[in-house]
Amino acid sequence: MKLLNIAPNAFWGLAILSATTAFSVTTPSATAITISGSSVQDISAADIGESFTVLFGGKIDGKETDGLLSKALFKVAGFETVTRMLNNITQQVTEIKFDVQLSNTSDPSILQSRTSGFGFDVSETLIGASVQAINEASNLLFQQANLDQKLLDGRDGSVDVCYSDQKNNCRGGKSGGVTTGNVGSFSTTLTLSSATKTIDLNNFGVRYQSIDLAGTKRIEDLSGTGYAVTVAPGGSKDWAEENCQDCHMR
């Protein structure tokens, strides 16, 4: 149950394989952030305004499924020590805010799919988490921030915090999320001990629902999971610049 984060602006590649190769080892940046494999390390107050992007693959029944893809763009939007009332006690805590854009980038081999849940682990003990719209003009993608809930495959498969439309459930698939070719956004505030000065984020994952594959004679309505294929500094350059879907994230 830990939390440590940060992100810099640099470049963003389109090809998953080349990106994976480029960031499979520790990658230094101009700011305090370090990207090592699929972990983002040393996020601090100095990184406010910086961003990083996580690319996800997809699995159905534990098997890699080509073309089942998602992408999350993070921006560090706040990192401060504040006074809050928690459990009827006034105390100081550290609040770290991230603006997140989540997109389902699955290719035409996937007739339809929905990225219905999203989460990660944090390097420091997480006291709480909340979700809000990024601004008044944006819709809130997920309604719930859930602590220590199962999202991924395996006996445990839990992450420290995950987001979905269902309270205390990130693997259910009744509603919510991002359908193929679409993007949604939300802001999350993570609450930690006031002693927290830096955090790391890792074990990024997504949950897929309503998956139908091309070339089949029936609607499968399958579910699946996705793990981080790579993490890269900066915003997403493969979205068409004229659409500028992530302009407010830069």
C-alpha cells in the first residue's frame, strides 16, 4: 500500500515494441523523476506540471491478445502538505494530485471493448484517495477511487488504488469506462502521511470488459486485463495534433 510519483516532459513514441526497448532500463530525466521499466520513481513537489504516459497491452483468460490496448496520460497537478479532519482528528497530511487521461486504443482486430477499470501501486502508505473532474468543462470518467482492490490476474491481483464506477470493485463490468477509440479523464487526489516527500508508482494495470473480437460469428462479451507494456516521459504525441486531445495536460 505505498505511493511515490513524478513525471517529466520529453518525447513519446508510437511503436510499443520500440518504446518497450527504449525504456526497459532506468531512464534519467531533466527533473527528479526516474522511469525504470514500468515504474515511475521519485515524484515530488518539484515535478508539478510534468507528465508521463503508460501504454497497456491486453490479456484474455491470461493469454496475450494482440490489438487489445489502452493508454494513460498522467500529469502531476499538485503536491502539498495540508491540514485535514480525518477520523475526527485535525492533522497534517500530504496530498498528491494527478490529472489522468485514459484512452482505449485497441486496433480493428478488436470489434469493441471497454477499459472499465484502472489502477496502480504506490510506494508509501496510502491513507485515502478521491476522484474529481479535471475542470468544469470535463466529464468525470470514473465515480469511485477504491483502495486495495483486486484488478489484475492471479491469486491476489490487488493494487493499492484503482478506479471504476463501482464501489470497492474494480473487476466488475456492468458499466463505465472508455470504449474503443475513445478517451475519458479524471483527477485523483492521493492522501498520505505528512512526512511523504517523494513517491513511486508501479504495477499499473487496466481491466477490460465487453470485448468482441473480429472474425467471429457471435458476440463474445469477454473480459480481460492489461499490464503496463512501457512507460515514457511526456505527453502522448501519437494523438493527432489538430485534435489536441491532451492540450490541457501539457
